[in-house]
Amino acid sequence: MPLTLIAAPAAAGKGAWLIEQVRRAAAAGQTPLVVVATPRQAQQLRQRLAAAGGALGVHLLPFDELFAAILNFAGSAREAWDKIVAALCGTLHQHGELHAARQAPAAP
């Protein structure tokens, strides 16, 4: 299941579409990872997925749990942050979007 960002107004059918995609991916032997903004949204989506017949192997979590898992996997939070900053700076530099900071003028 590819990375997909779903953005639409309320009641536009995002949840129904997502449930169908997740169930198809799980039925095909994939392990979908669904990340939502809040724990409440995760619980609501779990309930809707269960009501639709469920899907084994689906990982459904809010952003904060995803970030905690990433930091846990990476080791200490400081080491993880350093790696993230280094990767971001490398990417920005590669695309010419990172420029050497100029020294601030001396105060009068």
C-alpha cells in the first residue's frame, strides 16, 4: 500500500475509502500502517473498521505513537533528533535550499 495523504472536507467519504483500501491491502497479505492525528480518531477508525468486518494485520495509530516508535527504534531522542536534522540539512543542501548563515551585525 503506497504512502497516501488523504485530505478532504468532513463527510466527503475519506473514512469509507480508507477502510476499503486497508481491507483490500490486508486481504492481499500486506500490513497497512494508518496514521491519524489523534488517539480519538484512531479509536473511531478502529471501531469503523471492526464494523466493516475488520482486517487482520492493520497497524492504526496516532501521530504521537508513530513518533514515539521512531524515537524508540532510533535509540535516544537526542541521537534520533541529530540524525533527523542531519538528514534534513543534507537534503536542503543537495537541493540548494540551505545557505550559510550570515553573522548577525554587531549591536551599536
